[in-house]
Amino acid sequence: MKSVALHLGVLVLLVVAQFLLPSYHANNLSRILVLAVFAMGYNIAFGYSGLLSLGHALLFAAGMYGAGMLVHHAGTAALLALLIGTLAGGIMATLVGLLALRTAGVSFMIVTLMFAQVGFLTILYFNGVTGGDEGIALTAPERQFIGLDLTQDAPRFWVALVLFVIALAANLALVRSRFGRVMLAMRENEERSRMLGFNPYVVKLQILVISGLFSGAAGAAYALLFGYIGGSFASVQYSILPMLYVLLGGAATVLGPLLGAGLMFYLIDFASGLTSAYLMVVGAALVALVLFAPKGILGTIRERWLPWLP
Amino acid sequence: MAFGPYLLLALMEGLVKAAVLALTAVGLSLVFGVMRVVNVAHGAFFMLGAVLAYTVAQYIPGPAALGWLAALVIAPMIVAAIAAAADTLVLKRLNYDPEATIVATIGLLYILEQAALSFFGPDARPVEAPFTLRLQLPWFGFSGYKLFVILAAIAILLAVWWFMTRTRAGLVMRATQVDRQTARAFGIDVDRVYAGVFALGAALAAIAAVLLVPISQSHYLMGGDPLLLSFIVVIIGGLGSLRGTVVAALIIGISDGVISMFYSPTLAKIIATAAVAMVLVFRPQGLFGARA
């Protein structure tokens, strides 16, 4: 009950913020919401289940290119493209997972990193269709979403918010379900869960597919909402960012990805106002987090004060 | 040019690549073997070696050879000091937890790259070769310096091998690799060994970079390719096996040289990366390594 109230409160705050904030920040908020959905997907794999992947950019890019290329080259309706992009993330996660989940630990990280690198290079190689490094800018008629004009600030925010609400509800339902407990069991003691009759390979594949659906949806929404798809979204950096958001906000917390994405977004925004050295901030934040706050903000709060936090 | 000489040229270029790659990868392999740490910042150490080589060479007056020699001594030492500091200040405090160290070295990579950009600038800059001897073959001329790079790499690799197998320090490192607890019980200061190994690994990457800069150029983003290729080499050679690493560096370096001369380099990288991912999935001990 407490947790439902908390999440409703956060949503109300987001809606209020959209009306109060000047348009620059309201726009940032839309971006943060979409990135938070991506980070939630990452959190399901990494935070709840202990699958540390360094290749989630591939799943994000699958959604982004799945949706973006459909509306750009085939003139598909935006809503359909969003759904297909979401599925593309899930399918890509299945392909990666079938192979990568045969490994564990450090090997799993390197294999996922390499698959993502293959995806990134493939996008560059077929630059005739994908736009390569330069990418493709989606035109206004391609960005009409069931009657809403996504080039405008307000509709863009509402679509981002609806997507976020769906993802939040799904995430909350997932971690409170029986399967959510199996996820934790996988993270804590894989051998023991095998003894209890779960097949770790199948369970982890399911987890990765769910994570891929979130990431794909975020990538597809990013393409439609902000009108640009490009190779840089498939680069290593977009595998690192969701990890950073999750570590900062708190791994294995439902609101951690949103908090982490928001804080990191404004930290980078603030730092790039001071110096051009914003990557330094990302690097320093990563080092400081693993050193001093490995549980992240909400993880620490949950440990100290609010044990019921989901 | 006929196909035969063309292939010979490709092979020789590949051999130069393999030489630089072997040095870099042995550094990565050493760190992984002894410390069980996957050092994502290894490419950044490589880049730092190149960038420092340019900076040092700028400040040394006189003939180009003098500046380059000074760089060959000073750049690896600075890089080794930075690496040792990173180990003591960060990695040690994480207790070398594999996942935490990967995240931390990613952070280190960003910090080093950004520092190089801020102090060094975004331009690619050349370092003059210490000598400009040209070797005239019947079909094409080949830079004498490139041959020197191959020889120098062989000499350094032999020195590393000698150090690891014939000196007390090497023995201590191998003892730590086999069993950290027992080594500690025998009075070995494991913390110092780890700092030393991490510094040595970074210094090897820096030496490779100093050897490479007269042929290539120094740039703050140049660490990406050596990192990826070193990973590939270390994995194929079997994680932590030095001999396997050198053999794999030869295979990867030469085939990379040949493939990218005849096909698109992007395609070559796609194939190599996918192939290595498959090796990790289906043969995790590497092609040559025994079960770790």
C-alpha cells in the first residue's frame, strides 16, 4: 500500500513539474523519462537478477532502428512502429541471450560487449540504409503518433509519461510477482535455485527478454519523440549510461533508474555548462559510486530507513 | 604490383601490427592472469603512452632520435606510476571484486581520455621517427623503422619472459597468480605485487604505443582499437596464458593486416569480433589455453 502511494506520488510530481517547469526543462524531463525506461530494463537484468551486461546499447538500438527505419523507409504508422521496435528489442535480447547466457560473470560482460560492438559496426557498415555515423533525421509527417504531433513539446511529454507509467507499472508488478522472487534467487544463489527446480538458463533468458522489451521500447520511443536515429546510440557509451543510472539511483529499486537518469542528466548538463570535459564527470561518478556507494541512493535509503521500498 | 609482392607487403604490415598488438595484449594478459582483473582502461594507458611520447619529444631539443628515446623511457614510467596509483587508490579498495573493478576501470578510461583531450587537444599529432632508413626491395620500399619495431617488440617480449621465469620478482608474481592466500602466508606483500603487476601491464601498453607513434599518430581516442584487439587476442590465446597471447597476437595481427588490405576494415572488424564472441561462448578456455 505504502509503495503504491509512493509511486502515484512520484507520477503526480512529474505531471505537476511539466506544467511548472520552463520548456527547456520540461523537454529534458521527456528525455529523462525515456532514458529511465531504458535504465529500468537494464535494472531488471543487472539490479534484480545480477546479469551485468555491457551490451544493452544493442537492445536500445534494435528498438530505435526497428521503429525509426520503418517510419522512415516504409512509412509505417508511429504506434505500430513503436510496438515493432519494442518487439525488436525483445527478439534481439533472445538472440544475444541464447548465446551469451552460456557464459557467466566476466565472460558474459565481454561477450555482450562484443555483440554490441558487432551491432554498432554493422550499422556503420550498412550506412546506405542506416545513415551510419551521421544518422537519419525523421521528418514531421513521420512523427504523427495517433493524432499527436510529436514535434511539439506537450504531446511529446505526455507520450513519454504514458510510456513511463506503463513501464513503471510493469516493473512494479514484475518484482512483486513470484517470478520477481525467482529473479532475486538467481542473483543470490544460482546453484540453490537450480536445486529448487528452476532452470537458470531458461529463467535468465526470460529475464533478458523482458529487459530487452523495455530497452527496445525506450529506443523506439527515443527515435519517434526526438526525431533522430544514429549510430552513436549503438556505441559502448549507451551500454554504460544505463548502468551508471542504475548504480547511481540504486540497483534493484523500482524508482532508482528514474532518479539516477534524472540526476546524471542534470549533472552532465551542469558540467557541460562549466567545462567541455563532461566525460570526466561520468568517469568520476562511476569510480566514486563503486568506491563509496555501491548500493546507490535508493539502495542506501532502503538499507537504512525504508526496508519496504520495492 | 603483382599479387605475390602485394601479399608480401600485406604480411609485413600485418607483422608490424602483430608486434605492437602482442606487447599491448601481454600487458592485459598479465594483469588478468595475476590479478583476475579485466582492465577496461588498458586502451587508455596505451593512448596515454602515445600522447606522452609526443609531449616528451616536444620538450627535448636536438635530433629526433633523442626525443624519441627519452619518450621511450619517460612515457612508460609516467603511465606505470598512474596505473600503480589507480590500483592503490581504487582497485585495492574494491577488493578486486571482478564486476566492481570493471565499472571502476570504465570510469578510469573516461577520466584518462578526457584528461588527454583537455591537456593535449583533439588533433592527431605525429612523432618523428628516430631514423629514416628505407629498405628497398625489388617491388617496393619498406620503412626500416617498421622492421625495427618488430625486432624491438621481440626483444621486449623476451625480456618479459625472462623477467617472469628467471627473476625473483617474476617468481613472486607467479606465486601470487597461483595462490594468493598461500603467497601471503609465505610473507609476500600481495598488495605490492598487485600494484607492480598493474603498473607493468600499463607500462607494456605504453611502450607499444611509443613504438607505434612514429608510424601512426597520437590521438586522444586512439585507445579503442588496441583495447578491443587486445581483448580478442587475450581471449583467443586463453585468458592469462602469455604464450597463447603472443601466438594469438601473431594470428590476429597478420590476418587483420591482410584482410584490411583486401577488404573493408569495418567488415574485417565485424567478422573478427563476432568470431571471438563465439570462441568465448563455445570454448571459454581459449583456443590454446588449458582450463583456468
